[in-house]
Amino acid sequence: MLPSLRPGLILYKPGSDKSAALARFAVDLMQRGWKVGGVVLDTVFEGEERIGFDLVELDTNERVPLSRRTTTGIQVGEWQLDEIAIELGARAIARARERGFDLIVIDKFGPLEGRGLGFMREIERALESGIPTLAAARAEFLEDWDLRVPQRAELLRPESSDLWRWWGPDRMMEELARAVPDVPCAGITVGFNWTMVEGPDGSGLATTPNKGSGGCRTIAETGSLAQRSLAELARMALSVNPYERAIGIAAINAATNRRDMIGPSGDGLSTDPDGQNGHTVIIGRFPQLEEKVPGAIVLERNPGPDDLPAEAARLVIPGCSRLIVTASALVNGTLPSLLEMAEGAEVSLVGRGTPLAQGLHAYGIDRLAGFIVDKPDGARAVVAEGGGARQLKPFGRNVVLDARQTQSTHDHSALQAIRSTPS
């Protein structure tokens, strides 16, 4: 199950673009496979003149006039709000709750809600449902919110970085698994060092966890797993059992790190930190680190003479300028907590098991350095015989995706349907 979230409350000032921020975030999530419902506001202009507002239902893109100069209804400030539009917006919020959507967006909590009217009843029901709920309120209504809402809210700025931090890296594996197509698996090989899953368009790798460590154990279905689809195998990435997680992550990589993918080469270690001041922390001991990243602090679960133990992460990661994480952190489940500690740092995820998925940039990973298997027969033999990363090298190539150099593949044309301007 995904971890629960405190209600997110965007505090904004008049003239901010909070509705645009809400709309962009909602559309991005929907295009990533999440179900998002509720309403956002859209300011309507005639030339340079603001003439009113529309409510836009996120699940249907239906647009309902909320207020115009000629509207009659409930007086709020200089505007009158159409009561039918408010009721339709409330229904859209209720629909998202009743259908168990992944996120409910409510734009906005204002004077009506402060008096227990408007969307207040549906806000209460949404919060009672446990579904993540994201609302917006002007700062002067925060006291009213606190009086009406018993749950402590996480206060956010109307900025993408705040919204993604609230959504949290714990949800990235779910997102990756949902994106895997329902296609046949061509084979699974679990070796001493690597786990490999093959699909119709690519082969994926993940670090094989040590037997018995952290609940790692085989399962009764072993021997028949390759009969499942790639999408079914990808769901195993959400398991608490590292053995299953490794198979699931390898299945995700089989769908993500496709043979037809092209991109700049690199290992994610040699890239200059752009003159950033501050220390560099590396999770995992990589070959030739002193040459590639001199002076870095290295954390290891089994530390060598020049390493710190993994338990020192909370002492050295906060405030670092650069964090480099081995992809095995996906298998052992530590990546989300590492990302939360590294706020403000440039983060790289590196290794053969790195998913080359641009969507991970939004979760705080600036650079993805992964591996494309071009020759699956050779890679399969290496995995089966217990080979390491060096032995895999002749059978594929390294690819780096940098958030500064790549553009999101998400099509934001849907924003045209719920375009927002400052309100």
C-alpha cells in the first residue's frame, strides 16, 4: 500500500498562478497513469479584461461557468458565484472520492468554505476517505481552514518543486510499475550478482539481494514466474520481499531501457558538479572513485577502510551539494528516504539497474545513468554464471539522461483544456 499523505494546502497571494500550478501538476500526474479528480479554477479574459471564472472538472475536462459580470448567485467579494456551478464542482470532487482516485484536487478553500458552505462538505469527506487531497487557500483563510479541518495540513507554495516533494518519492515505484505494458515475458534469470528479466523490446537488470537479508526469500511461484506478463512482474517491485522486488525492478527496466533507446554515454560519476560548493556523498563503493570523484564521502552497508557505514546517511547527506546513489537502493528500498534527505542537492542514480525513465526527474533525481542490454544472449550467460558489472559491459552500453539536457516526453497538450491564468 502507498503511504498516506497529510492534506496538502497551497497558500497563495492574490495574483499568483496557483491554479496554473495545480492544473500542470494534475495533468502531469494523469499522463503518468495516476487517476486525478476534483476541480481547478480558470480565469476568463476578454482581451486584457478579466470577465469571470470557470470551474474545470479534472476527470472529464468539462468546463462550467462559475462567475461572469452578469451572474446572479452567492456574493463573494466583487463576484457572484453560480450555485449550480458550485454544485457541479462538488459532484466532481465526490466522484473522485467515490471512484477511489489517487488524488483529489480542490481549487479552492475560500470565504464560503470558511462558513461551512461551498465545497466544505466534500473537503471533509475527501479527507475522511484517506485519499490524498490537495487544496488551495489564500493566507488569510488559513485560520478558517484550521478551524474546519482537524488534520494537520502540509503548507505548500504554488511551485512544482513543492508539489512533487509533497507527493513524495515513495510513489515513484508505483508509477514505474503502472507504465509497464501488458506484454509477454521472454525469460527470467536470477544470478549470484544480477537478476535479469527479458521482454519483447528490451532486457532489464537489477541487483540480486543476498539470501536471507531483510526478509529476502524465494517464493512458491518460482519456476513459473516467466509465464506472467511483464506488467504482472513489474508489480513485484512493490513487494516487501527483496527477491520479488529485484524481479519487479528488472521487469520495469526491461520495458523502460529498450534496445532502441539512444542517448549520451556515461557512468554518471564523471560528470562535473557544475562548480557546486559543498561535499559529495556517494551511496555504494564504485570502481575508480578517487579518480572520478575525488574527496567524496562514501557510504557502504559493508564499509571498507575508506567508507562510512550506511547508518551515517542522516549525518552527511543533509546539506550535501551532490548525492550519487547506486541503483541497488531500489532493491533494498532505501532510495525514497535518501531522496528526502537530499533536498536541494544534485542527485544521480547510477548502475546497471537504473530505470531510464525521464519521469523520475520530477521525484528529485537529476541524472539517470543506466544500461541498455544490446546482446541479451551474452548478458544472460553472464548473469547465470554469477558475473559482475564488468562482465556485462561487452553486451550493452551506458546511457545517461540528464534533467538539464532532456525534455519531458509527457504531452502537455491537455493543458489546453484546463489552461489557467493568474487568479
